[in-house]
Amino acid sequence: MRIGIAYNLRDDVPDLPGAPIDHAEEFDAPATIDAIAAVLEGDGHRVERLGFGRDFLARMLADPPELVFNIAEGLAGRSREAQVPAVCEMLGVPYTGSDPLCLALTLDKDLAKRVVASRGLATPRHLLIERLADLPGGNAPGGLAFPLIVKPAWEGSSKGVRLASRVTSPAALREQAAFVLGSYGGPALVEEFCEGEEFTVGVIGNAEPRAIGAMQIRHRTLPPEQFLYSLEVKRDWENQVEYLVPPPVPAALLASIEALAVACYHALGCRDVSRVDIRLKAGVPHFIEVNPLPGLSPTYGDLPILAGRMGWRYPQLVQAIVRHALERAGAPR
């Protein structure tokens, strides 16, 4: 089978004057594309590197592959992650992963949380702030209780999330909201901080999606109530955090964490594969966000690390994504 890989590389994104230091954080390194291609070629497929943008469009129009393996994040706008799937659907080419609606919905943290909450699933209370003038003041802004976390509403990969994003006072809230609004070109999400442990759950499948495992992310020195999986921590993950798979929690709690992740995956219309972030609040699992385009670096990607410690070899993960996409599309394998 001819399989094309759609992707964005960090090296292809120019450093714009005034851009935040993490403006290219969500994009991939060439080693990740090489790793995916090696798996596919090892299975006997012919692999084409489609990239993104005009080159991607030209290749899709001239000679489309039989399947697109999509890890492209897109370059601009709230719906940027939906761009490659939209082209694939327009041209009738099967692709891996979620559809344009899901990818656009889940990149908007406010809308994703609203959908999850509408299904009766737990997620921390939040506010959406489009202008600093709209930020409520006082010790209970908008009815929310400190500590709060402030982050861009339309970003992923911890973009805009710093150690300072966890705020405990009105003055710190205002300062952090100003930083997000001034740096990321979209609204700020102000959310009640979950003081308990943090987990990420890998979910795979379609008609009957299932959790392939959960991973607790624990800081080596900070207690959970002070820990934030921020950009600074992620860039120094080998020194600052430990990944616990399976998490050392009671079986009933682990089951409820994985059940919440699968329920959110289903509620948001995810397909093939996703990684769902969960935190405990008063001991109860709460949905934080979902990444339907999870990083697939075999070295530092959270999902490959989680899957590996659950006994999945990296090729098995890539092969499972392809298999679910082809089964869903009814395409020959």
C-alpha cells in the first residue's frame, strides 16, 4: 500500500520576531517521521513524505496515496489541526486519526470542556477571557476558587503553560492572563487547579475504544498540589519527573481514571487513537484535555512511553493506528 505521511517539522517554522519561545513546540522532529516511516516500510508499504501546506496539496492533487498517516498540527487558526483531514475528505483519501470536526473541537479547550460537561463527565470549572477588561476581580473571580491555572484556550503541547501559570492571587491571575492574551493570539482559559495527581491515558479504537494504559506523571521533588506539567518541566522531563506505569493507585481509582478517559474520547468523537489528560480533584478524576494527535516520538512522546511500559513495542503502536484507520475506512490492508 502507498502511505503518505502528513506532518509539520519544527525546522520549517521560522522564528518570528516577538513570538513566544514555544511557538513551534507542537511540531515534530525529523527523527519522528523517520521512525514512523521505518515501521511502515518494514511492513512492506511504500512511504511518501507529504509534509504540509502547498507541497502537501500538490502531492495530494497529483497522485494521492492510498492512505494518509496524519500527524500534521497545521500552522494557523483555531481549526488548524483540521486542515489535513479536511483535504483528505474532500479528495476521498482515507487517513489515520480523528476527523476535522473533532480536531477543531478539541483544540478549543473551552468548547471541549463544555461538551464533556454536557455528558455529565467531571472537568474543572472555568472561565474564558477574551479581553483583559473582562477578567473578573476579587478573591473568587467569576465564582472560581483559587488556586487557578491560566493557559491559552487554543493551544496544545503545553504552549503558554509555565510554572507561573498556577496562580493564587488576583494580582498573579491578572499578570498571567495578560501574558497569555498578549502572546498567543486567542482567548485565555482560566480553570480551577486540580491539586491531586496527574495522569495521561492512551485510548485506541473506534466502535469499542479502550484504554491501553495510564501513566502517572509525578514530579521528583514537588508535591502534587504544587506540580504543574509545564513547558519548563517537559523540556527537562528526564530530570524533573518520573513516569509511573501502571500508576501506584488503588485498582478502583485506576479503573475510574481510564473509564473517564474513554468516555471523554467517545463524547468528543475521537477516532483511532488519542491521549487524554486527567487530574484528581478531591480524589475524583477530572478531564483536563485530550490530544487526538498525540506525539509519536519514540524517544520522548508520552504515548509511546506509556505504551512501551505497557508492553507495546513502538511498531505495534504505529501498526495499531493504521489498522484501526483501515478498518474504519473499509479499505484493504
